[in-house]
Amino acid sequence: MSRIAGGNLLALQSGGPTAVLNTTLAAVIDQARQASSPVRRALGAQSGFDGLCRGEFLDLTDLSGDYLHQLKHTAGAALGTSRFAPSSDDLACAVKHLGAHDVRWVIVIGGNGSLRGAAALSKAAKDAGSDLCVVAAPKTIDNDIAGTDRCPGYASAARYVAQAVADLGADVRALPQPVSIFETMGRNVGWLGAAAALGKRDEADAPHLIYLPEKPFDVGTFIGDIDRVLSRHGWCVAVVSEGLRNAGGEAIYEIDHATQRDDCNRPLVGGVAGMLADAITRGLKIRCRSEKPGLCGRASMVHVAVQDVKDAELVGRAAVRAVIEARDGHMISLLPVNVSHAENGTSGNGNGHARDGYEVVAIAGAGAERPLPSDWFDGSPLSVGQKFIDYARPLVGPLMNHAPALSEVAAAARKMEVSVSDNAPTAAVTRNEVQRA
């Protein structure tokens, strides 16, 4: 079937990669190539906004179906990405390059900074008299974009954190190494750090303590908290977010050196766990390790969440539909997974696609950081309560459930007065039975 006469569509990937960033790109390409689409050619800008402003484009139209399937399950950013913040002159150049390549539609796949870039590109096009249509598809492991229930990339990174902390707890509990501090990414918000709570099955399980940027952090209080957990359990796993701040809003730790700033001139965060491990060693005179998975957590394809893949594909296809519908200056907003189609109905303004699990909303207001809601904190050592668990568990999906220690099994068996014959397996007592005992 021949294509409807139209123009070209260009996609770009911007900001930090995720495990499903390429899933969205593959969906954009495939949707743009549908027979009913007015898109003639699907293009991609190399290295995000940097390549866009330089006119460094690739033609993606004729990629094979096999390649797109492989791309869907590939970490990183196949087009390359950047944290480039374009100036007004840069954007004027971008509009000229797009016009020269007959690009009528642009899809920006990115986080908060990228959304601001998409809005700025839309305005620059209007100022230049262009009819370019720009739509944003959200992505970030930080999960901090306002105006959407969640961001593709978050669920998989959260699953990594939840499973890794549970696994770390099994290791520390076995040796035992007295204290281990696990650091999560997320910059100024605690969505990733909070996910560690999803792997906790009982009071003795890791993590014992979670600290998030939304709550002021005090090193002295932290040392006291660790000491109390040690007194109770003899070991401790604490989770700390890289962006912890004190009551005055100052970062607990950051590398503020000219060589350690990103392309947007922001100090690099990360390393707070190592600093706190030193504080524990000095303050409590015990061994303390720090763990900083860093980029491994956002790149792990083993931990990709099923819902995350669905979300990443959905925002890509929805973005293509939105630009063709001339929804300039808008973004795709995912709706909660627990809202049924019948409950969703249709979008309040009549222009969204609520029954499909998303709406199309104005970018204005997005681009601002979304912290964890204040009423999701419960004052417990894990910081977050049931509202967060109910939100995150359907996104993350099932985790590996560790068997209880054999000493606990034996103790539970004695307490339950279970008679075990010579031929019966001693590990027949389940974790639930251990907890009940």
C-alpha cells in the first residue's frame, strides 16, 4: 500500500539512558512506518539535541523488523544521547535543519530537561513561522516528571534496586559483615531508593533503613539509627539516595570539581554511601562496606520489568499518533495501571486516549521535578508506607523470594513442635511458617 503524502518524522533520545529507552524508539519507528501513516521517512537525530542542532540525522525508515525487535530489548540509546541544553541560536539552527530535511514532526524521548527542550523547540519553530509539531515521550529512571503517573525506565531500575538490596541482605546476613550501605541513583528525588522496600519480607530482612532526599538527613542521627539496628539484629543494610540533603538544603556529598560536572554544568552526584561508610567506621568502630551499583542499575536487561516494556512501547506509539494529530507542545501521560478501562472513560478535554492507558497533556508544568508525595511517608525506618508499596509493586512485578535461613527453619520447627522423621526434608518449613512461628 502506498503512503499518504506527508512529510518526514524525526525522533531523538535525550538525557540519561534507561533499559527501555530503545523500546520507545523502536515503537516510534514501527508506528511511523505503518501503511496508514502520512510519514514518508522516519529519521533520527544523533546524540540528542546536540545532533539535532548540528543537523546530524540518520534515516531509520528501512531498518528490518528483526533489527527493531532486537533494538526493543537493547539497553542504552541506539541513536546516542546527550545532556545538551540548546541556546536560542542552537534551536534556530535546528529548525533550519529540520526544514531542509522536510521534517514536519519531531518526537523527543527524554526526561525533565528534555521536555523543557521540546517546549523550547516548539516555540522556536513557531517564531520562525514553521508548522513543525513537537511531542514528548517521557522517560527517566528517576520517575520525577510531573504530569504522568510514571516514567518508562523507572520500573526496571526500581526492580533492580529491590532485588539487589534483598540479595545483598542475604549475603551480609550470612557472613556476617556488620553494616552495608547501598546507594541508589535519582538525584533530588527518592523514587528509586524507596523501591528497596519492595524486597523486604519480614522485620529482620534487608533493608533495615532507607533515607530519601525528600526528608532532611543528619549524619549523627544516621549513625544512631545504624547502632540501634545492630543492637537488635547484629547486622544492618541501609539504603541511601545519592541526593541526600541536610535541613538547610545542602547536599550531604557531591563532587563539585570542574572536571566532574555534566553538560548542563551540574555537579555530579553520587558517592554519598562511601562517605557515610567512613562515618560509621569512625563513629561505631566497626567494619562497614558501601555499594554503589550506579549505571548498572539503569542498564540491567536482566531486571527489565514487564510493565516497563509495555509503557515504553505505549508512549512511543502514542507519541507518533499525537504528532500526526498536530498536538504540538504536548507529551504522553501514562495513567495508573490499576485504573480499568471502564473507570478511565475518556479524557476530560476529549483529546486524550484514557481508555488506552494514556492521555495527551500540555508540556507546560512538566519539566518540574516530582518528589514522592508527602503523605506516602510514614515515619518508619523504611520512610515510605503502604501507599508507595501499592503504587510500585504492580510496576516492578515479582521478585525472587529467598528461603529463610536454616537456623530459623529449625527454630520455627521446634516452636511449632513439628515432628520431623529421618526421611523428611528439614527445609520443608516455609518462610510463612517461620514468620508465623
